[in-house]
Amino acid sequence: MVTLQKMEIRPSDILLDRVLNPTDDPIVGSTTAAHVIESCGVIPDIFCQACLSSDPLLLETIAEGMDAIYMFGGFVYSLGGAVSPEGRYHSEHEDDDCLAPLARFIYDRFELFVYPYAITAIRDRNTREVRIGRFD
């Protein structure tokens, strides 16, 4: 008997630079890599597709592309807040905890951060401009 194991490879696995738990958060680090990747869902794939189809390649065209692919909000309903230089999300609501990213994905000069609760941020590493939304 021959046992073959199925392995799925998505375009985002090949085209994006992926770093799991980029801020070395102990809570994120206490889970498995497979769980972190699963928690990110299809958000990296949406980002990858938007980057590949954006012309010109700008933060705004990537955000619009992600919204068009997702079709259920995303950056249309901006969450506000800020992303620290290392990638932590700080809500504009003072009662909310700071969130460490589950993962960071990079395409060209653009970073995608995926946080718990499907909170998502994209940042232009040159201008530091950020878009924050939710892709749940």
C-alpha cells in the first residue's frame, strides 16, 4: 500500500514573504505554526491577488483591490487606530488591548499584518501610510 499525503500550496505561500509571530508575542508563540496560518485564513491570498492585479501598485489600489475581492467590507469600514513600527495594532478605543500580529506578509514595499478577530492592516513601508480594516 502506498500512502500519499496531499500538500496544498497557495500563491501567497510562494509570492509573499511570511513571518509568523513577528513581534515574538508569547501568546501567539504558544500555538503551532499550522494554527497561526489557519487563523490567517484567506486574507494573505486576498492581499496577494490584490497586489498582483494593482496598477499602479499603491497602498490605495491594493486596499481597493482587497475590498473588491472580499466583497464584504474590509477597508471600506476603517477601524482607525494605529500600527506601531514593529506591527502591533493599537485601537482608537482606550479600553481595547494592544494586539500582536499573528503574521506579517510582505509584497514589494507593502506589509500585511493579520491580527486576532480578522483585524487586518496594510502598510507602505516607504511612506508608513496604513489602512486598517476587518476581513471576517
